[in-house]
Amino acid sequence: MPRPDRRAFLKAAVSAAPAVLRARNPQPNVLLILADEWRAQSTCFSGDTNLRTPVLDHLATESATFTNAVSGTPVCCPYRASLMTGQYPLTHGVFINDVELKPKGATLGQVFEKAGYHTGYIGKWHLFGSPDGQYGRRLAYIPPEKRFGFTYWKACECTHDYVHSLYYEDDNPQAKYWPGYDAFAQTDDACAFIGRQSHGRDPFFLVLSLGPPHFPLDSAPARYRAQFEKADIRLRPNVPADKREGATADLRGYYAHMLALDECLARLLETLDRNGLAEDTILVFTSDHGDMMFSQGLTTKLHPWDESVRVPFLVRYPRRLGRRSRKLPVLLNAPDIMPTLLRLAGLPVPDSVEGQDGFQPVRGASSALISLPVPITEARRYGFAAWRGLRTPRYTYVRSIHGPWLLYDNHADPFQMHNLCGKSDESPLQQSLDRLLTVRLRERHDDFLPAADYVKRAGVAHYREVTMPAGHCRSPWGDWESTLQPGE
């Protein structure tokens, strides 16, 4: 009988240790990768021929993809507050950027922490708020009680200086800076966190919140920018002729950031595989909202068109969901993420949560509520009033504070170029959707008040997000903001 090889035995035992430890705890790990401003349309697997992201595309072949995932209020802070609370903006109170989140109920991090998870947060936070209304806390130290259950902490309230990116580590109030392009450094830190947790008994919940591809669009590493400098960019048909030059220039930088994030994703997936964690980790890739990129002649987010509200949402959990591609047409909104993750991890959902589990939607739930309770500066530049709307698998219907505004058949008109609102042939459809919207607003206790009522009631009338300089443009429905003066 051959003598056992002690060295080989020890090597095998060490490599098997993480799996043995995990077997003692059946709860899965959770890795939530959150990009900023990555719209659903700008993925190769959804048909964008300008972009090649092989890692993300491969992930899609192993994931459940929610093809109708939306950012119900397509602005950074409202989305993130909904992610952490499972509530809609008028419930959690963060309906514009830089309002401090003061949770009404347990947060996502707190539920995982209470369940014995080692929780971690890396990257952009944007929930501490700036009570001065002038972005005064965006680079401030965030105290532990404002981290809502996350114990491992390397985060910044908000910065988009990707090559000189500030963060705070745990309870150290002295600012530090990520080396080089921050998404790479943050990803490396996430990989180190995962490696350490692979040898522990407790599962982990880690959020990696990356700044790109949010503007500025000229700061991706040079090797990625170079791939688009002379590329022939194919624009969406809903980009007006006079905006095509600007759209092409912006998309070059937008796509360059996406290529860089594809490399980040490669590092994360390799780390999970190397540490034997891939099968038992719920991995989510998504974004907080999209970007118009001059579709409809508009820039940034805030708007009810699909380029702004639709986001990628991929879930891979091989142990329970397998490794096959599935496209789910379920309407998944930001408040639905918390209950979806908790249910998938086998954890209870707090009573304060308003969203629903995306894998077990309530019978008859056929629409997602989208809204902008307060028209903020960028939207107001285009003369838009506050709006509420529905996104169904087929239709988009939007009502402004002044009445019906938009109606699109997204199957027949995927680029939303033909507004059916007010067309006599579509009157029954419009009336049906309007009634459904009224029901959904009633369910959310949303009275759809004028914008000024919300900001005055919340004491945020001085915020830059809602303050408009003198000489602002007028809405096609009249001077809807006349009751809210700058600085009032």
C-alpha cells in the first residue's frame, strides 16, 4: 500500500476548507454589484452592437435576467434609499438627491447583519445627505450609525472623480484615496473581502457600488477609451439629427467605462470560482438608473422614457436557480430588490417593506410604478412638470401634474417615437391605464400634489436639486413652478 503524501493531503484539506465551513451554514452569500447610470439598452446581450462585454454577456447566459426591471424614480438617492428600505420615495422621504435617509423600519444591511451575515459596503453611498442643500456632505465622513447595518466599510458619500477618489475606512475619520481608476481598486478590495470570508463560518453580504459609467465620460483608462476613439457608433433612432454629434461623443466615453467594468466583473467572478463560492453566492448585477444619452433630445436621467428608467438586472444563484439563462418579464422596481434578495436568501421580510419578491410576484401585479414627485433642475431645464406613470411589459403611460402626457406601445414602438396620448383610437387603452395608475397611486398613498407642496413640507426648498435660477424656461403647461421661488 503506497504511503500517503502528507503535503498533497494538506493542500487538498486547505482548498476544501471553505466548502466544509459553508456546508455548516446553508445560507448563501450575497454579492450586489451596483453600477451608476448603466441603462438596460447598453448591453451587448440586449442588442447593442456598439459594445463587447464578454464577461457580462457570459454572466447573462448563467443568470435570470429581469427584462422589465426599472428604476421607478430614476435619480441616484431616491433609488438607493428604495434599495435599502424596500419602500417608495414618498414613504422613505428621499425623493430628491442629497436628502438624508432616516429609515422607517429595518434596512437591507440591518436584516442581513441580524441574520449573522458579515456585511460590507465598498464605493458610493449617497444616503448621508447634505442638509445645507448645497452638496456639503458629499465628501464627509459617515458615522457608523448612518451606515445602516454595514460593518466592513470603505465608502464615500458621493464622488465621481474616478482617478482621485476619496473614501473612508471603517471608523477612521481621515480620508483616504483609491489608487488609480477607483472601480479597479474597489473591485480588488471586494475580491480581498471575498477571499477572507471564504475561510469563515458566516455568510457575507457585500455591496460593491461603482461610480462608472456615470459621467464624467472622459476618465476611463486610456486603453478602453482608445477602443472607441474612431469607432463607428450606431445611435438609437430616437436621437434627433441635431444631437447626433453630441450623442456619439458621449457614448464613446460611456462605453469605455463599461468595458472597464466588464474587467471588474471578470475579477469578481474569478475570485468566487477560485474560493469555491460561486455555487452558493447570490450575485446581482444592476444599476441605479439609466441615461438618455440624447435619446428624445435629452441628457442624463430623471425622465420617464425607457433609456432613463430601464436598468439591467441579472441574478445568478447556481445552487438554487441553476446556470441557465432565463428571461423574466416580471416588472421589478427598486423597492422590490430588498424583498427579492431576502426571500432568495431565506430571510424574513420586514413589515415596513412595500416592495414584493420578484420571483414570486403578487397575482395580478402587471405594472411598475414610475414617478418623479419633484421636477429637479435638469428636468426643469426641459420644461417638464412632476409626473407619475406606469411601465407594463407592453406599455408606458405617464401623467404629468397637468394631465395625461405620454402613452407608448413599447412592442410596436420600442424607441418610443410615437406618442399615442390623446389619440382617439387609443382612448380606451389610455383610460384603462389611467385608472390603473390611479389605483397604484392610492395603494402608495400618493396624492400626486404639486412639487412645491412636497419640498416645502420636507423643508428642502433650498436644495440645489429643486432650486431654479432666474430666467428659467416655462413648461408647455404653464409656469408650474411659480409657487416655488429660488431659495424660498
